[in-house]
Amino acid sequence: MSPSSSISLTRFLIEAEREGHIQPDLRLLIEVVARACKSISIAVGKGALGGVLGDAGGAGEASINVQGEAQKKLDVLSNDILLEANAWGGHLAALASEEMDHAVRIPEHYPRGRYLLLFDPLDGSSNIDVNISVGTIFSVLRCPDCVDGPKDEDFLQPGTSQVAAGYCTYGPSTMLVLTVGHGTHAFTLDREIGSFMLTTRGMRIPEDTKEFAVNMSNQRHWEAPMQAYVADLLAGKAGPRGKDFNMRWVASMVADVHRILTRGGIFSYPLDAKCAEKGGKLRLMYEANPMALLVEQAGGAASTGRQRMLEVNPTGLHQRVPVFLGSRNEVETAVRYHLERD
Ligand code: AHM
Ligand code: MG
């Protein structure tokens, strides 16, 4: 065990508060989110025994979310767990989820706090039924004007405004990876005592890498700069990059990003002809921004291919963007391919 393994998430957050890195209500909000993630971890862990696999909706009638995607039972359950856990805590003004059309205000009969919470309740849910890692991604913003009750527009703040971001990965072990703007830290769920314990303080992404993550089946649909970038990766030692690259693709963003935070690499979901109309595949507010903050706080970089991710000015709650993130030098190389060919 690492020397830091006796530090629980609770202790870590209290110490962060004493050091002036977070306010008490943000600390309590993160504790609530972590508690909800523990419940989701239990539901995911039951698998077929819990009767939670498969599609949501009745027989022959798949339930479709605002993204136009078929929902899994666990997508709906995870969304409900996060909503229920956060509604009454008193730290939030409103919540928004990848699975819901609009932001949800905290009900009148509960005290209203000053933060906005965004989440993708179960990312990578196409992997649930085959027992591959999935995860929850979350982002916290301040509510700019809580007098009239928050609206969708109040969430449209650039990623630089996030006061906290994190994900929980439900894999061989359940891990919470968190930033409150002072480094990126990993906690592992000790299932016997039911607490997240600090297992890596200050994750660091190596600046260089020989590993990339992309859905290669979309290759023919990519833009020219992406075609050129990946062709040079595949050319290996004999090509312009002068080294052999390995490829990994879980198709759960949480798992792919977790690998990159642990040992480096570049993750990309570029623009392609199939998703060009929507602006990309992954969602800015629920996926790209929280991951970008975690990656930058670990010394990596995150971009749309043409702009720093955290500086994108959002225009819609469910806006999609192209994503490149991970080892700093590799992300900068991918961005160069785009800028030089525009
Ligand atoms: P989801 O939030 O509906 O699960 O979709 C996002 C997921 C990411 O986790 C992953 O990177 C990507 O979609 C996988 O897409 P593909 O089906 O192209 O492999
Ligand atoms: Mg997702």
C-alpha cells in the first residue's frame, strides 16, 4: 500500500478546505457526489444478478434520450441516483445531465445552494452488457445568478470556470479521480470500509507517449489533418515521427482517460463526416470539459484540435466538440497537424 492510503476522501477534502482550496459547501457537495458514485458502483457491480443490464423502456420500445441515443437501464438508474442524492443536500442551485433535455432546478422545499452540477451519469454505457469498465463524469460550476432560479443559459460557462471536476470509474476496482484546481488526485474505493482512500496524490501525465486511442473504424470519415496525423503515427519508426506507436481503445472515455492519466497517451474523438453536423461526438459540458481540467491539472493538454478545450465558449447545454487530450507534446503535435493544414 502507498503511504497515502490511510487518507480518506473526507480527510483529503477537509485538509483542502483548511488550505483554502475549497469552500465548505463545495466539500460537502463533492462528498454527496462520491456517495452517489458508491451507489452506482454497487448497482453496476451486481451486473446480471441485479436485473439491471439491457435497454431501458418496455418490451420492443427502447427509451431514447435527448442525444437521440437508446438508454440502458443503468443509464436511467445512475441518473436517478445522482438526482436523488443531490436534490436535498442544500449545496446546489441546479443540475444538468447528459440524459435530460434541460437543467433541473432544486425543488422549492429544499434549501438552494450556489453551485451547478453537470454529469454524464454512466459514460461508455454501450460497454455495460459486456462487463467492461464504465464511469460517471461530473463538473461543478458556480451559479452566476441564483435569484430567479437557474436556467440552461447559466450553465454556459467555459471550462476554465469549473471549480471541481472528476470521474468515477467502475472497473476491476472503483476509483474516483478528482480535481478542485490544485492537482489531480486518485482515490480507490475500499469496499470493506466503504470509503474512497487516496491512492495517488498529484497524478502526472508523461509529456511524450507512444500510445494513441481512437476509433479507427471512422478513419475514412475523418478530416484531412486527422488522416495525415494518424497515417504518420501508423508509419512507425520509418515514418516522420520516427517511433512505433501502440493503439488502445476501450470505447469508454472514462477508462481510456484513466489509462492516459496513469501512464500517458493521447485520446482523440475527432470530427468526422458522421458527426460533423452535430459538431463532434463527445459532449463539451459533460465529458470534454471535466476531462480537460483533470488532464491539465495533471500536466497534460486538451484541445478541440484548433482551440484549448477549456476556453471554448459554450453555446448549448448538449453541445458536442472534437476532443484531443493527454500527453502534452503529443496533443500539441496533433493540433499542429490541424492548424498547418487549415
Ligand atoms: P455515451 O456517453 O453515450 O456512453 O457515449 C460516449 C462514449 C465514450 O465513452 C466513448 O469514447 C465513445 O462514446 C465511444 O464511441 P464509439 O461508439 O465510436 O466507439
Ligand atoms: Mg458519455
